[in-house]
Amino acid sequence: MKCTQCGNETFIEGLRFPIHFDGRMDSGFEMFVCDKCGYVEFFFEKAMDYNREINKAIKSHDSMIDGPKQKLAKLRGRALELKTELKRIYESEVVKLEAIVANEDISVKQHKDAQSKLNTIKNLTSREKREMSGLDFSELPSKRELDRLEHQVKDLEKMKEQDILAIKRKYDL
Ligand SMILES: [Zn+2]
């Protein structure tokens, strides 16, 4: 924050006084006095408090969410990379075998071998496909662990939303 008059950035802070509407106290003003030129700025206390509280809540929630969220994004990204690479390897193998099977210049034995490999490869389970690809999936957690992490992030985000809503309701702004 800067002084409107002189641009100074240091103030005498913490000066508050109440304001009365119809004889009842309705929040108040917070005063900032520039310690260089004496210029005074007034802020509506309720809004200042609201902003402080909401920023504090957001910061505190984000500090809890950031870690798991980044971890999840990293793992998801890596999982997608591996999945894409697996698909590429698998499909190129299928294309290769289909080309051999379609080739009319090969022996019956070669044709039968290729056809049999093609049948095998088309019936592989996802685990077998992974093994066939030679890719290392060990760095990835299980789907269950990944789901749990996702739930954790969702729960934390929900808590943040609820907290923010509660603060908004409290200040009624
Ligand atoms: Zn000033």
C-alpha cells in the first residue's frame, strides 16, 4: 500500500473507531496515517476484516492443497505418457503383424506364425500388454492409490470452498 499523497509506504496502523447508525454500532472504520506527510485514509473495517480473513483462509487452505495437487498432476501426466507410449507400441506391433499376414509372397508357415502371433496379441490382457511393451510402470502408484489421492484433493478443495462460504456469510458482504 502506498500513500495517495506522497507515495510513502509506511503508516501508523491499527487505528479503529466505530460508526453508529441509528444509535447502534455498525462495524467501523480503520484509519491509516502516513507517517511522512500525515495523509489519512479511511477504510471500512468490515470489508478490511473480511479481506484479511478470506486471504488468510485461502492461503492456509492452499498450503494444504498444493502438495497433494501437484503430486497428483505429476502422476497423472506420467500415467498418460506411459499409456500413450504403450498404445503406440502395441498398435505398431499389430500393424506389423497384419502386414505380414496380408503378404502373399510368404510361406504358409510364416503366414501361420504371424496369424497366430496376431491372435495372441489381440487377446492380451492390459497387464500382458504392459509386459509386452517393456515399459516400466513401477514408478506409478496403483489406480486405487491414485483415486485416493484424487479424493483427498477434492475433499481439501471442498473444505476450502465451505470455509470461504462461511466467511462470506459471516460478513454478509
Ligand atoms: Zn504521505
